[in-house]
Amino acid sequence: MSRNELTLLQRFVSGLANRFAALESCGLPDTLVHGDLHPGNFRGTERTLTLLDWGDSGIGHPMLDQPAFLDRVASEYVETIKEHWARAWLAWLPGCEPARAAGLLAPIAAARQAVIYRRFLDNIEPSEQVYHRNDPADWLWRMAALLRAGS
């Protein structure tokens, strides 16, 4: 890890209290968070969907699930889905700031995904590890990219 990357991470960690305060001011309540929300965990028909794999679920900020979900969505649909997600929250909770919250939480959510994948790798059989071996590092690189971009 380079000196610049270490400085970036140190700045991120030292700014977490302020980031969490800003996140709190966005006005979204903690909810049930899936923890591994992505299109591959949905099954169903044109009329019904079932969300599977609740092993990483918990109570937390509702935007924690957004980066993992968007990770497997075609890039041309990402902004539309973000806007829909924000409109749905605004319709349910007028005055909240879901888009701002998503930006503040994005690097935290990416770091969380790295931890989830590390834990997953630590608990699966060796023959399956090849499929996810790089996932923790990939999510940490994404977190760093988000921080460099100003998230």
C-alpha cells in the first residue's frame, strides 16, 4: 500500500465521526439491511420476487445495501435506479436526503462489503474460494476510489 493510500485511509478513519454525524442529519432511520443485496439473490416471476440469502442481514442504514446491489446492474441503469431509490424514500419520508446519505455511506458500505467477503472466504471450502478470492481487495479498492472522487 502506498503512502498516499495510507494517508487516504487515515483521513477516512479520522473523519468517520463527522461522516456519521452528517449521515444522521440526512434523516433516514435504521432499517432491516440485507447485507448481500444484489440481483443474483432474487428469484421469482414477472409478478413476484423473493429475496434470498439473509445470512448477512442486520439492522443498519438503508443505504448500506445500495453499492452491492448496483455492482451487478448494467451501468446504463445505475443512475435511474439510484433516482428511483431516492424517490421511494422521499415519498415515504418527505424531507429526508437519501441521495446525500448514499454518497456519504458509499465508502463505508464498500468497506463493509470487503469485510463480508473476507468472512465469507474464511468460512467456505477451499475449492470455492477461487471464485471470490479477490472480492475483499476489490471492495477496498472501490472504497479508495470513492474517497479519491470525494465521497
